Amino acid sequence: MAIAKAERLMNLALCLLGTRRPLTKRELRSSIEAYLEAAGDDAFNRMFERDKDDLRELGLIIDTAENVEGEAAYQARRDLNQLPPITLDPAEAAALGLAARVWQQARLAGAASGALQKLRAAGMPLTEDDRGASGALQPRIPAQDAAFEPLMLACRDRRPVVFQYRKSTEAQPARRQVEPWILECWRGHWYLAGWDRDRRAERVFRLSRITGPVRSRAGAYTAEVPDQVRVRETVERWAGESATASARIRLRKGCGYPLRARATQARDTGDGWEELEVPYGHGLGAWLAEFGPDVLVLEPADLRADVVDRLRAVAKG
């Protein structure tokens, strides 16, 4: 019966780690049972090269040397394949565990889970659940937007991207050419900050408004990447978070909880609605329009007109 590849890789790793001198392929073939089952020299050579590459991809450092007869020989020295002591304080451990959970719906979920298991095996408690608590209130940062993974890779590799983006004021999406800088999660939504080539200015995009695939483009960035990119401050500014003025709105009961959480004053009108005062700044109209018929703007008049225009634009589409 053929020996499973996982067992074959483990036996090869043990041989390379346990030897005191580099071993040739001939010596490894005679020491590992799975290699004895190879149909011939060519089949063995292909199998060994694949296994060696797989072990290196898994992180094993394999040195190559020549013996006195000029043959290639291999060894995985223990001093090169030992991790230093892991010393994370509780805040760092919690942040690392939370970062890994960002990938719970993404392609790298398996790799993130494996990394967490290795850290736990090294004795690092990463969550309350690891210390015996129920873990019912573990923090989560979902990454369900289809654009998240390609944009994360584009930010890492500094690759320009192109995608279709639908603004809250427009019924149809428009093509955007962006040099991505950073992704950040704020209030349950992921945002991308970058340089908009068409508008020749910094812009922030909400990933849930990106439609269709994100396509990467060749070439270097045309704008310098800032040393610090404050995504949250930009989003707050556009959402009126730093505003000093107030707006008065009516909010249907049981709806619009994010608005209710931001209200400085609230009053139940007794007719199924509540009257709220909320901070008023640039971008508040776009946010209010997202709540549709559940929000009525009372004042100021310019904010009311802004929301009405946005809703009409969407209705026409």
C-alpha cells in the first residue's frame, strides 16, 4: 500500500533534522520506506524534488552541500530551524489573534488557523477562550467583501487597481483607477484609502460599494504614499463626526440604530417616530440617504434638500 504524502514528508524532515552530516539522495532513498517504493530513478528524483520544495515552502531550512565524491547532499540544521522564545504581552497576543480572524471567510483561513494553533502549542494564550472562558463575546472583524482579498494583496505589493464603484448619490457605478495604500475596518465596514488617478487626489472607498471584480494593473505608483494614512479620520470627516453644528431628523422607531447611537438628544414623538439631534458635517447627507424612508430630515434646509436629491437620483436609476 502506498505511503501517504504527509507521512513521507514527515520522515524526510526527520531524516534531514536528525542527521549529523549532509545526506545524499541515494542515502535518503535507502533510509525512507516511501522512496523504496518508487518505480525507478526518475520517479524517485521527481518525488524527492517535490518533497524538498514542499518542506521549504512549509518553512524548513534545508542546506545543500557537496560530499567528498562531489554529490549533492542535504541537511536541515537544528540551529537554523528553531524558533526563538515567543514573548507577547496580552495586548499583542489579543491583536494577533484578532488579525488572524480577519481571514475567517477568506482564502487564507487555513493558514491563519494553522498559525494560531502553532502559537497556542507554544503556550501563548491568544483569546479568553484559550484561558478557559466561554469565548461567547470574542471580537470579530469580518472580511466578507469580495474586494477585500485582491485589495489587500494590491496594498501589500503596491499594484494599481481598477474597479467599478457606486457612490451613494449615483444609481450606476463608475470606473475608478486607484493606487491603493491601506485597508482599515471602521464601524463594521472596510475602507480603502488610496490615490485616485482620475481625480488626482486622495480618496477613501467603502468596499461594500465596489461592484464586480478588482483588477490589478502593471506599472509603478504615480503618487507618493504618505508615511501615515488616517483612514478613520478621513471617514469621520466625510461622515460629519467632527462637526460642531447639529441636524434635526425624525427616525422611525426600531430602525437606524447607528443614528440613534450618535444622537446628542432624542425624543419619542408618540407616533412611531423619534426626533433626534445628530452632529452635522460634510457627508452626513450621503449617510442619511442610506436609511431611505426610515429617516426624515427636518432641518437644516440644505441638508434636507441634499438627502432628497440623493434619493431622487437613486429612484431614477
